[in-house]
Amino acid sequence: MERMPTTPTPALEARDLVIDVPGRDDGRALDLCVAPGQVWGVLGPNGVGKTTLLHTLAGLRTPRRGEVRLDGRPLGALRRREVARRLGLVFQERHDGFPAAVRETALIGRHPYLSPWQLESAEDRRLAEAALERLDVAHLAERLVNTLSGGERQRLAIATVLTQAPALWLADEPTNHLDLHHQAAVMALLAEQAAEGRAVLMCLHDLNLAARWCDHLLLLYPDGEACWGPADAMLVPEALERLYGQRLATAWVDGAPVFVPAR
Amino acid sequence: MIPMIRPLGALALAALAALALSVALGSVTLPPEEILAALGGRGEALSRTLILELRLPRSLAAFAVGGLLAVAGALMQVLLRNPLADPYVLGLSGGASVGALLAMLAGFGSVLVSGSAFVGALVSTLLVFGLAHGHGGWTPARLLLTGVVVAAGWGAVITLMLAVSPAQRLPGMLYWLMGDLSHAGTPWPLLALLLLVCLLVVPLGRSLNVLARGPLQAAALGVAVRRLEWTLYLAASLLTAAAVTGAGSIGFVGLVVPHMLRLVLGNDQRLILPACALAGGTLLLLADTLARTLIAPEQLPVGVITALLGVPTFLFLLYRGQ
């Protein structure tokens, strides 16, 4: 793996944060800190506000209350360009009214680093190639993005953020559309990013991927309750059953719990 | 940079060839040495007048108007993220037409008709933007719907004006509505605007590439989305208003030239925008040359020719691209 440039002390902090979901009560305010080296998973049922939370943490939506701080500075005080050099976001939805080739799509990850008159350098191109290689989509480099399968597009989206090389990754269901092997590969990549000193926070639907790869969890309940902390303390069957409104059966593999829906 | 030079160079050569053709052709045929002498400021007074005061200014105006329309169309398509957008999609040509027709009905000369068209275009721009803005922010879908409905309203007003106009004014009005370069006047302001906008818009190209992937993605990659969208909207409106003022509402160039280029050159706006300026200018220049030579000394409305040239070219490219 190529070494990506990083900024020294990345950290995301939510202070007394209440996200703005129209027509919903405030619920519990979030006070948490994502430190370098940590992998956070956000779990919760459909429509609970995971994506809204992610977009709020990235500064794309204004919170109803409280603030988000990036590297100790309020997000609102930073220019979008500065934010984009520190924080990368893998979106769940993608638009391509004017589809570009896969290689060009990965290259837009360098946008925050380039001045308006600058063209991508050989180094930028090398970073994009390495990212495509890493996500197993390098063989598609010439293809237009609208000809890719769902899983290939998902990997391209992750390759684009890898090209962006942020110190903080926010990912909205990064394993969406991926086959089992690529799910594991993407989770390993994100864990590796954390191990190299970056921070990761992702929304997940798969409890077991979260249990296997995340060291911290944030649970968002449908009634507005929330709790967060180290993964071991959060992975309690009763709490998870209440989270999803679904009874679970628990097994143990490699000393870690595995959850399946009970019949 | 190197991959951009070849297509742009080819388009620039095509533009020069079209310009030479357009200056050489006309109701009076001049030998080449006569044309060169006139361009150099020598030769007979009559051919100097014909070349330097009639054909060349009109050709340059046609090139500038075509370039402005194609660039405006490309900007609108990115702004609205809709491939069907053209410079007139937000009702701008309707407003300009109503302004121009009012001035014609009042019997004003061509300068006041142009001025009135410009005012009409600006009124329409502000109207659509104000209505789409409403409370809170506008979205591309809302802007588009507002524009389409306002354009329909202008269309009704235009039909009404044509219905009640005295018969002897109708031909002039219809020609204006179909686009007409014979009253374009001096081309230099339009050319200067085209050059200026190319210089301003090319550095925005990469931001536009990112914006084409959606506003959230663009914001996440460091683009100040709201500011960029405002810039696009104002720039495209100003370009269209200038083009409409110079030559009436010429359809097709702004919709189809950007698409033609995307089919051939891909989707990098840094290449597409200057290419639009060159290719749009060349298309309209050729169309205008045909419009004034096919049944010379009579003239055809240039908008008809742009469509007749553009439709088969576009369909061919689309068919080949599959």
C-alpha cells in the first residue's frame, strides 16, 4: 500500500449535537470524539438518521443544536476546501447525469488540493491509479461510470475517497452492493486506514461486520435515544434487539459474538 | 494539457476555414486576390466595403453568437444537471422576444429593438430566479420547472402579440423570432465577451466536473456549491441575453453543440467549454453563410439552417456512439 499524505492530529468532535430531521423531536444530544486510530460504526434501523448524522458531521447540513469540531476548530469556521483536505465522505447515492470515465472519477478526489489553473500532476495520477488498484477496479479505468455494476461503482466511490486521502473517513454503508469478499476487503482497508493514524466513522447495516471491524459503536434508537462507547460494551444482545426490534441468536466465533436473526 | 491541444486546435482550424468560406461567399462573387486585397485594406472601394463592412462583421458576429449560445447551453446543462437544458430553458428567449416585439410594434429602430430585447431577457432572468428562490433555497428541479412555466407564459404573450400585430410588421417579427443576423451590428463586444467568458470559465472547469456529480458530492470535495451555482446562473443568463440581443432567438446551437462535443470528446468541462465556443461559433457561421447564399439575394432565417445542419449531424453522432 502506498503511503498517503496525512495531517498530524485529526479528530472529529460532536458537542451537544442534535441533528435536524424535520418533524422529529430532539432526542439525546451526541457528545463524542472520534480519535485518530479509531474505527467507529453507527448502527440503527432504517430512517433513524444515520445518513443525516454523517452529512451533519461532514458539514453538509446544519445541526439543529450543538456543533461539530474538526481538528479542534468549529466546522462552520472552515472553508469547504480546507474541510475536504481533512475529511472524505463516501456517499450512499451517486449522480451521473454526465458520466465520466472511471479514472477521471477517481481523480476528482484530488480536487481539494489543486488550484483552479492547475492540472492534475503525475503524482495525482499515480495516487488515483494506486487507489483503483487497491479497490480492484483498475481494469475498468477506461469505462464510463454508468456502465459499471452497483458493486463496482461502490468500490470506485471508495477509491475516489482513497485518492482524496483524508485524515478522517466518513462512510455511508461502504459495503453496500459488495460481494462477501469485497465487503471484507473494504472493511480491512478502512481498518488499515485507522491503523495508519487516520480516523474512520461509518454507517453499517451488518451487525457482524461492525462487530468484527469496529472498535467503537454508536447506536441510534428509533425513539431518539442514543448510546455510544467501545464496541465490546455496546454489543449486548438485549440492546441490539431493542435497536432493531428483532430477536437475535448469538454465537461465538474467534472469541467474538456473531448475531443472526432468531426464528 | 497536451490531450486538449489537438481537439481544440482542430476546432480552431475549422473555425478559420468557415470564416474564410463565409467571407468569400455571397451574392456577389469576388476573386480570391480581390478578397485578400480588401482584407489588407487595398483594392477597390466597393469590394473593401463589401468585405470589411458587410461580410466580415456579420461573419464575426455569427461566430460570437454561436459560441456564446453553445457555452451558455453547456453551463445551463451542468447547473441544472439536465441534458435537455439549453440557454432558453429558463424563459430567457421568451422575455427577450417579448421585449423585441414590443419595440417593433412601437416602430422603433434596430438599436432600440436590441436594447428592449436585452431588458426583456434580464427581466425574465430575475423573474424566474425570484420565483424559484421563494422561501429558502432553490433546487435545480424547481428552477427548471419555474423556467419552463414562465417560458410557456412568454410563448402565449408572443402569440397574442403576433395575432394583433398589423400585417406589414409580421415578417420582421417572425424573422427576429427565428433568429436573424442581418442587424447584428458591430461584432467586437460579443467577441470580447466570448473571449472573456472562456478565460473565466476554463479555471472553473474542474469545479464544474465535480458539480456534475451532484451538489453534495461537490461540497464534500471542497466546492463552494451555492456560490458556483450563482456564478453559473448569472454567467449563462448574461451570455444568452447578449446573444439574443445580437441575433434574435436562434435555437438548437445551445442544446446540441455541447452534446455533440460530449459524444466525441468526453465530459471534461475544461475541454468542453472552450470547444463549445469554437464549435458553436463555427456551426452558426456556416449556417449563416448558407442562410444568406442559398437563395441570394434573399435570405433565409438562420435558425432554420442551424436545425437542418445540426439535426442530422447530431443523430449521426448519437447513432455512432451506441
